[in-house]
Amino acid sequence: RRRLAPLNEDNGRFLLLAALIAAYLSAGATVFSALESPSEAAAQLRWNRTLHNFSRIFNISLPELRAFLRSYEAAMAAGIRVDALRPRWDFPGAFYFVGTVVSTIGFGMTTPATVAGKVFLIIYGLFGCAGTILFFNLFLERIISLLAFIMKACHERQLRRSGLLPPNFRRGPAMSGVGSLVGWKPSVYHVLLILGIFAITLSCCASAMYTAVEGWNYIDSLYYCFVTFSTIGFGDLVSSQNAAYQNQGLYRFGNFVFIFMGVCCIYSLFNVISIVIKQVLNWVLKKFECRCCPKCHKSSTRLSRRNAITPGARLRRHNISVDTDGQYDSDTEGRRLSGEMISMRELTASNKVSLAILQKQLSETANGYPRNVCINTRQNGFSAGVGALAIMNNRLAETSDSR
């Protein structure tokens, strides 16, 4: 009779995250229901009172009035407004529409009305969204690499001021001999802080522009920036929709730049935050791990290593040292993060990037490890996984190889 395998750490983290997301959704629904439900009920009561008063004063039956209002709602859905608005399907309007499509913002203020337009949108969005997501990943990789180089330069300057680094020190392969730089790793939390500051600054500047041009209050402008930059795109507030603006060309260009930079920055910030969330989940799992049954703990460890392969075994036979410092999560515990041992699960993993992996990539980007360290890990196109940060991991290795 076979015994059920114990729950490993990967499945435990997945179930814990699913439970936390369910609780997060429930808590959010409770809060929003408590905040918005009274206002909705009061607005519905006011509208019913206005409707009956209008029907009584102008002697119009309620069914006829409701039929007229349904026609008005259909006109609203088609983009027709009482006040003059910008044309929806001229080239600038269509360009604004396709930008919201491929970025998955999807405001909804403009939608194709013809069958040919809807069919074309399906084909257009399939390739457009995929290409834009790839662009976001490449932007993420470059912004992380840039931050790693900046933090490395700041760290070297601090070492020079403190006298721990020779004044004539040059970055390159020689840095491996400098003891004060061997164990240094840029902190992911510093990357998170920098991206957060940049996102807040960008949102505040964009909100000031929208407040001045669109006439919104500042809180509404901040709300619009978050909804747009995070690609939620409710569509209750949409910029650049009036028929004319002062300095209209300059405003449209600024609007495009702010939305473009905001989406890229928030996308990068979300991915770095997801790494921190994963580390919190790992910490919670360690708090709840079974300590009363060491046999189960040992068996789960053996199961997690069952399908492991060691493409770096050849390197180890040539006296390549193993970097064991730092704290690893379940994906990389007990093996070198640069690829000495890779689990078969990692060959098809999606978005499984831990804090330790990102720290390792930041360290390799800043310190410039040679090509032969990671050559075996790139023999298979999926060896580094796929997802938001997998492209960044591979690209960081190639970037370090070029130096």
C-alpha cells in the first residue's frame, strides 16, 4: 500500500499564496462594499426620484422615458456624447486605442463596432500584446542591470573614501582579487526602493499635468495614474478626450510619454515586489514546517531532489569553487545559483524567481563573471525558466560575458 507523498515546499507555497489571495480578495470586497454600497444606494434613490418627477412634470409615461434612456445608453456605448469630444477613429484616436490594446490597459471608451474591426482586433491584439509583454521584460532587464551598475559604482566610491580600495583600481576581471568586493551583492530591497521612488515621482509629475490640463483634482489624477500605469484601465477617467486643448500637440506627447514610462516602471516594480512576497511566503512556511516528524522532513527533501541533474559536474571536477554564502529558498537551496545543479522542474518553470536568484544576477552583473561559468546552463532554451524575470536572468549573464 503506497503512502501519500508529503506536501513539498513548492506546493505549500502555492497553496499558501492561493489562500492569501482568496483572503485578500475577500477583504478587499468587504471594504469596497462597505465604502461604495451606501453611495450607490443613495444615487439610485435620487435617480428614481428624478425620473418620477420628470415623468410627472412633462407628462411622459415612464416606459417611454425608459426607452429613450436606453437609446441614450446605446449612444454612450458607441462613443456619442452631448458635449463635443475628439474624433474617436481619426489617426491620433486610433493610435491611442491600439496603444491601450497592446499594453492591456483597455479603457473601453473606444471599441470596434464593425465585424471586420472586431476580427482584426483579435489578430492584432494576439501579436501586439505578446510583443509588448516581451518589451516590458526587456525593459525590466535593462533597468535592473542599470541599477546594479549604479549601486556598484556607489559602493566602489564608498570603499575608496574609506581607504579599502586602491585609488587606481579599475573595474574588470581584476576585481575578483579585491577581498572587499568579493562578497558584495546589491540588495534587492534597494532596487525595490529605487523603483518605488521613481514610480511615485513619475506619478506625482503626471498627476500635476493632468490636474492642470484636464481639470481633475489631484487625488483623481493620482487615481488615474495608478489605474493606467498598472494596466487596470477602468475607463471612468480617460485623458486626452476633449475636442481641443491648449498646446494640444505638446500635451498629447507628454501624455504618451508619461503613460509609456509609467507602465514600464510599474511593471518592473510589480515583478520585484513579487520576489519579496515570495520570500515572505518562504518565511511563513518555515514557521509552519513540521518539526515533530523528522522522517517526513527527510523524505520531502529526497523527493525534491529526485529529478535533479547536474550540468555543472564537469566544472566541479576542475576545482571550480562553490558559492554557498547567502540564504537560498526552496528552488535553489543547497546548490549554486549560477547553474551547478538545476531541478527538472526549473526547465519548465514559469515566473519562479526568488530573492536569492535576483541577488545572484545582480552580483554577476556588477562583478562581471566570465562566460564559462554559465555556459552549461544556457544549452537548453528553457534552462533558466520562462516568465517576467527569466529573460532578465539570461540577459544579465550575456551582459556580464561581454565585459
